[in-house]
Amino acid sequence: MAILCLAAYLAPFPARAELPIETIEKWGAPHIERYVPKTTRIGSPVKRIAMLPDGDIAFLSENQFTVFDGTQWTDIHSLQRPGLLATLSSGQTIASSGSGLKRIEPNRYGHYDIQTLVSPQDHPERHALFPYIADARGYLFALQGTLLVTVAPDGDIRSYQLESWASALFSIGDEIYTTGGAPALINRWDWENETLVDAQQPLNDTEYLWFRDARTRSEGGAWLLNEQNRIIGFDGTKSWFWPGNATIAALGGSIQCFEEIAPGQLAIGTHAAGALVFDSKGILQQQTSKKHGLDSASVLGIGADNQDGLWISTKRSISRVQLSPSTLVYDERHGLTEAIVAAEVLNDRLYLATASGLYVNNPHANSMAESFVLKHPLSGINDILAYRGKLFVAGSNLSLVDENDELSVLSTEGSTNLWQPSADPDLVLAGNYRGILASRYSNGSWGAPRYLEGPHREIFGLAESSDGTLIGSTGGNDYAKVVLLGDNGRFELRQLPVDMQDVWSMVVEIEGEIYVNSSPTHRWNSDKDSFEPSPEMGYYQSEPPYGFDHIFGTSTEDTWISVNARRGKTVRRPNREVVGQISGMNDALEARASCIAYDSAGRAWIGGSFGLMLARYPTTEPDPLRASPQIHRLISLKDEAILPTIAESDASIRLKPKQNSLRIEAEFPHFLASSQNQFQIYIEGLDKSWPEPSTIPFREVTNLPPGRYTVILNARNTFGQSASSALPLFVETPLYLRPIAFVAYFLGALLAVAAIVYLYNRQQIRRSRQLQKMVAERTKEIANKNDELEAQALRLEVQNEELEEKTEELTATTEALTNTLNQLHQMQDQLVATARTAGKAEIAINVLHNVGNVLNSLNVSVNVLSQRAQESHATKLTRLAALVEAHRESIADFIANDPRGKNVPNYLIQLSKTLEEEIAKNLHELGVMSDDIDHIKSVIAAQQTHARSESVVETVRLRELCVTALNIVGTERSKTQVEVINEVPPDIAIENDKHRLLDIALNLISNAYDAIDEQAPEIGVITLKAHSSGETVAFTVQDNGVGIAPENKEKLFRHGFTTKRDGHGFGLHSSANAAKTLGGSLSLESPGKGRGATATLTLPISFPTPAKSQNAPAEAKAQP
């Protein structure tokens, strides 16, 4: 029997032999919508799936009870550890959970009221989780193991301890049955004695097996699952084997869950074969497994909705698949790995064009992966055309496939589109990059194509009207008018009557008429031999989803689509369900298919980036919309209150004044492609126009004025079907805006005005009396003032006389001061002369100090040269010359034979090298002395030109300047071993007076050496650094010498101040003045006595004018 059932499943057309194209259907996969935990927020695998009375779907996991309404996933927090959801014969919905038995009812707030029927305290086993619930005669029964609990209509709760373990509970009419719980396999509840009695008599002898699960049978009785993985039908009077057992055994899967989804129709979840759906005769109708798109073949929970949808839960996700789907999908699982650009049916086989070649269905396939094969690898295919048993292929070549699937190349010119003109059945046209090719059928074969006469222009598509007019599209603002003349033909280019702007122009044939996709659309008028506006035919008619590229139509329902992007041939667009399925597969409303082909059975084969879709009934309109949108939740934004979503009777939802800011959440229980459902939330009384459709299921409004409104919720599915609902609202007027409040405001205003007038009059009277009093007081004051003025006049006369006397004395004093001032002018002239003399002395001291520094270096160099002269190897050359002179007569024999003479050449070579090194060292020392002398000259020249304040400005690299200064100072001058670290970057350069900078550097380095000698550390260290910041450069000289005592810091730059035993106090003073002259400043810091010091010279990168050089230290005096 298993073989027969499986054969029936694998052979959907048993009445006749299958056509080659019909063999594809059995390998098609239904489209699966998957919901992952990130979307559902369900944290553990779902074990039970059930539909609530309002059509919502409930999912029961280990710790959560979650409801999906097609839009929102809602967690019912009061139902923790759910075990079962059952709809009783009375219509009540009962859930069992860790907190007992609960009745679930929708409330006015878009949620559910949960009423406890049995709490854990109502029975002895408080932790029991009832997996089975049934009702009969108004009583509610719940079973868990050996515990049976009943709830009477009056609410009386009783518990019964069964004799043995019971595995299932179900009702048949007014009777309650259990599997187990007593010695018999099936037992019935004895209402009179309140106990279980044997009811297994209807069972056949072969069915005496333990039952491990049961489901209510809608036609009466129950479906029982035994321990051998078989389902038994039982109606209280008889039992029978369910016919689908054989198919399940043949597929090799054990049953993990099952539900009756329609009378006699079972949906079964297996551990390895996925989800199986059987009809009422036990014949397998649909299998959904891992190869069909589930993430696992092990199904944990299964259930159905009221829209022919099957819900399947696996360990990692929840999936929904349509029962008896009208569309099937073929993709990479079937051997199709690329987007499909064109499709054609030829000789009952389906040909598909892709970027890599031509695919064809395999009628001998034994698996999904073998459904299609790449028959001809070709590149750049744009169009295919079936004609006279052959398949024309437009691509990099113009090719032909015959009835034996043999490929031949007609032309290597290539082509992009094809057309067979009705006026000439022996001709096929192909547009390409330079015009139109024509291939003619003659002598039983298709000849090599020839170009029609016409300009070189790419033709992207062709279309033909019912009168034989042929029009070609160029993609731009012109078109090709084609004329066929026997074996010849020609075309000419004409201008379109409208500018296509950014739209790619194309021509199509619709019911014998040619249209171009301009704005507005234009139609070809053969009588006028031109295009004319045709506004009734729209391009991309109506709103998304469109489902296809290039849609023309006169209305939403009356639309045509091109068979592919390159062909001007059109067919009617399939029904709205097919369009919705295309959007659902791509999870986007804008998703579109690129080609379509119909077979002889009227089925549509649709290709695109998603692969291939088979639409079984493309012209049959979908069933009427069963779902209606509702307000899911109404939330007050100001106080976060949850407001009612269902009005009492015909009244409006009344909102308090502070509840006039709302969040309106919508739900639409249409489950197919639910993520692409669109919403419009329109508020009548507020909005002037409808908002654009959107997949966002909520809207927020703020500060609604008091008044009446109607929230109109419109929802549209991917089929384009719409439904609406309305909710009236009434925003109460605040108390301060009500009529009684305005009366109170008016009375209050009158009282306020009266009070103001009364108070004003009293105040005026009081002020009048105060004014009278003030007038009297002022009159008295004026009289007193007159007396004072008279006395003052007398005093002024006396003072005037005294002033005349003082004036005479002041005149005498002025004459004396004038004489004194003349004497001061004479003294000032003398002081100026003295200052000039002092300045010259100070400058001379500075010059001598700087020259002295250089003379020290010269002295060191002279000593070095003197020592080298005493130790020179030149004397050895004199001795060698004497030896040669002594043997001048026999010099050759002497060098060749005498032992001393043999050494002369080598000795002379070594001596030459030694003298060469000695001369190089001396030349270097002489170069240093020359630099020192040049510096002395520059110091003296600076003194001579000082009166003109002129400076020689040049580019100075600080690192090179430091090297020069170190060479001048020399290392021999220090008594202590000193390590000089030059960290000045080589790339820092400034524009300034090089010799003045060298004077400053020499002073600072010499002072560092002197400080180290005075401190006498084990090893002295002098570190030279520089860094630039913005438009300035800072140069520092740091030493570990004797340092500076805090009391001496303020005196460092004074003329004549020094801390050295043999110092004169000129160096730092002159360096500070020079730094100021050069536009910079000089500072000296030290942590204290014996801790070293750091001198910092700050200079501008570009040499400034003297007026801008204002940064000398405060104690430094300006040079005269």
C-alpha cells in the first residue's frame, strides 16, 4: 500500500503520459516565508501551533505564549510555560500553563483578558502542566499523567487520581475518553460514578497498542497515534487504520506532531521528512522539507491558519507555506543559478535564456537538482523566439536551435531582439547594433541574414501592428519605420513627437496596436503615418506591486506586459495573486519579473532574478480577501495609557483632553507575504488627503484639537486587494475651553474690572492728598533755599578777592618754573650724550665678548695644528729622500737588490697615505679657523653697520647652525667629559640673520659648557632641540650643569650680572637684546641649584620688521 500511495504522489497526471514540460511541476518548491527569533522574539523552539477564534496564530514554546496577527508579534506575559491551547465546542479558548488553566478572550484594548479557571492550588499536583483539554456537557476536563481535573459549569473544581498513566484526552459528542488511565487502552468517563470505564471494544485486535497522542477529529471521534508511529481513526463505535500510514513509513519519518487542518485532512510533522499534508483519503498532497526550503527536516510543531496557510516550526525558525500553492519556484536548487531574461516553450519543452547560456528542462530528471540543464553555453543572450519548430537565439551571435536541440550559427553579427512579421511567414527579423538583420526560410532551411537598407543605428526592439506596420525602437527620441519589399527591405529613422528625457523608449504591440512608452503614451496611427497621444493607455498603470517590467494598461485590472525586456510582443499580466507572489518571493514590493511564457495548458512560466516561477492558474482571480485590518493598539503618548480599540455600542472612543497625542498601531491578519502588507491610516477631521501606502503599521499624531474624528485604517496585500475599518474617536474639550468656563471667565472679568476701577479711584484720592502735602513741603523748602543762596553770594564775593591775590602769586611761580625748565633741557642734552657713550661701550663689550668666544676656538685650533706639526710624518719623507740621494747613481739596482731598497716603494705608498690623511685633518682644522675668522669679521661688520639697524636675512637651517656653533666652541674647552646630543630636525629652517643667531647659539652653548664645568658631573650632557608651532620655532639648549638659584632668576638678563667667577655679565644680556632685534625672545628656566638649566630661544619662521619684535625678556635693556 505504501508503494501505491507514494506512486500516486509522484504521478500527478496518471490518466495519460506526461508531456516533457509537465514533468517539471513535481520538482517545484512552494515559496516559504521564514520568521526567525529576531523577528518573533520567541526565545525557544515552538512545540504547538494553534489558531485563535479571531484568526490570529498562537505559538507555544517552552516559556512563551506568542500571538501573531499578520503584523504584530505579541507576547502574552501572563501565560508562562504554556502547554496547550484548545478551542472548546462551546467556543471558549482555553490555555494550560504553569500557572494553571486560563480562559483567553479578546478585550476592547487590542489585547486579551486572561481569566484563571484552575490555579495550581486547586489540585494536589501544583506543578502539573496539562497537555490535554476537552469538554463535554458543559464540563471542562484537563489531563496530566495520572491527574484528571474537572471544572463544572458552576465553577466547581474536582481532582481525580487515575489508576495508571493516561497519555491522551478527547471528547466524542457528550462523552469524554482517555487513552490509558485505567486497565483498558481506551476508557470512557462514567458521569454517574465519576470514574473511567473500559471503552476499547471498538478496537481491532491488531490495534492493541499503547497510544501516545490524540487529536480531535472534526467529523466526530479522534485521531490516535500509537507507539508504532501509526495513526488510528476512532469514533467511539469503530476504529480503522488511517491510509496515510503507509506513505509515512515509505518516506522513513517518525511522527513528532500532527493536527487535523480540515475535515479528514491531516498535517504531520516528522523528524526527518519535513512537513506532510494528506487529503481526506490519506493521499499525500504536499511535502515541505529541507530540500524545499525549510532550515531543517525535523518538524517540532505544525498548524494551519484560515487562509490556506500551513505553519511549521523547527528548532531555529517558524515557516509558513501555502497549502496547494498556485505557484511553484525553481532556483539554484533546480540547477538554475542565474537570472532568467527570456523564456519560450518549444515542442513541449521549456527553454530559458540566461547570461551564460540556454537552459532546458530535463524530462528525465530524478531529483530537483536535475530539473534543468545548461544545453547550450552562449554569451549575451537577450531574446529567444520559437517559430516553425525552431528556436531563434539573439545574443553575441544570431543562432538557431532545431528540433533535435542542435545549435547552428546564422550570423556572427550578433543581435538583441527578434520578430516574425505576419505579412511574410518565411522571414524572421533581428535587431542589432547597426540595424536590422533579415533571415529568410528557403529550400527547407533558414538562410544567412542580410541587413535591411537603412542608417547605422542600434535597434533595441521591434513591434508590428495588425495592418503589418513594423516599428523599431532605438531607445532614444527617434524610431525606425520598417518597410519590407520581397527579399529586400529598408527602414528610416523618424523623430518621436515627444522628448523621452530620461526614459528608455520602447515600442510594444498590444492587441494589434503599436504603443511607445512616452508620457503620455503614444499610439501608432497608420492613416496619419505617425504617433499620436493615447492618454487612456498608461505606462506602469496604478500602484505597486507591479510584478513585471514594462506594464501598459487602461486600468489596474486591464494591463499588458512585454514577454521580455527586448521583445515588443505583449501578453496580459497574470492575476493579482501571481503579482503578489513575485513580491513575496523577493520580499520587496518593487520586485519584478523580467520575462513570461505560456505553455499549451495555459500555465505561465515567469523568469527573473529570483529564478523561475510556475503560475498554475495565471488567469484565475484570487479568492476574496478574508482578512480585515483592525487597530492593534491605541496608546496615549502623554500618559502612556493603553486606550480601547473597540467602541461600546455605536459610541466613539472618548479620550481625555490630555490623551490627544496618540500612537495608532495597525494589524492586518493577511499572512501571505505579510511583511509586504501596506497600510494607510487616515484621520477624518484632521487629514486633508490620504497618506501614501506604507509597510509601516503605525502612525503617531500629536495635540489633536478637541472634537470628533474617525480613524480609517486601510490595508492592502501584495495581491492589490484592500480592506478597511474605522474607529470613531472623540477628544473631550478641556474644562477651561467649555462654555461654562467662558461664562465664568466673563463674570470673573466683570468683577476684576469693577475691582480695578474701585482700587484705581481710591488710589487717585490718596495720591491727590499726598500731592497737596508735598506742595506745602516744597514751598517751605524753596523759601529756605533762597535764604541759603543769599548767604552763598556773600561768601563768593570774599573768595573772589582771595582768588585775585593767589593769581599774582601764581604768575611769579610760573616765571621761576620756566627758568628751571631751561636748566633741565641743558641737563637732558648732557644725559643723551652720556647714554650714547654708554651704549657704545656696551656694544663694544658685546663685540669683544663674541669675538672672545671665537678666539677661544681659534686658540684651540692653533694648538691642535702645532701638536700635529711636531708629530708629522714629513720628517720620515726627508730621511727617505736622503737614502735615495745616497744611491742616486745606482737607484735601480738599489731598489731591485738591496733589502732596504726593496722596501722603499711600499714604504713610500704607506707614507703617502699617512701624509694624505694628515693633510686632510689639517685642512679641516684650517677650515674651522677660516669660519671663525669669518665670524669675527661679521661681528665687527655688524658693529660698523649697527647704526643703520641693517641685517642680512637669509634661510638658516637650525641643525646646520648648531653644528657650526659646536665646531667653533670645540670639545677641548671643557674639563669634564661632555656628551652633546643634537636632536634638531634637519628640515626646520627660518628666514633671519645667520650671524646674530650664531652669536646667540655660541653664548648659550658656551654657558652650558661653563655650567657643566662648575657642577663637574660624572658625564656632562648638552641637548639641543627645536620644534615648530604655527608661525614660530622654539630652539632649546639643555644641560645638567650647576643650574640657577631661585633668587637669581630675575637678574639673569641684567647687564653686568653674572654667577661665574671670571664672567662679565655680557653674554645673556646681549643675547636677549639680539633675540628681540631678530623678532623673538630668550628665556632661561632651571629646577634649582645643581639641577641643570634650559635656555629657550623663540623666533618667527619669517623675519619680521623691527616694529613687530617685542618679545625680549622683561629685564633686558634695548640696545642704543
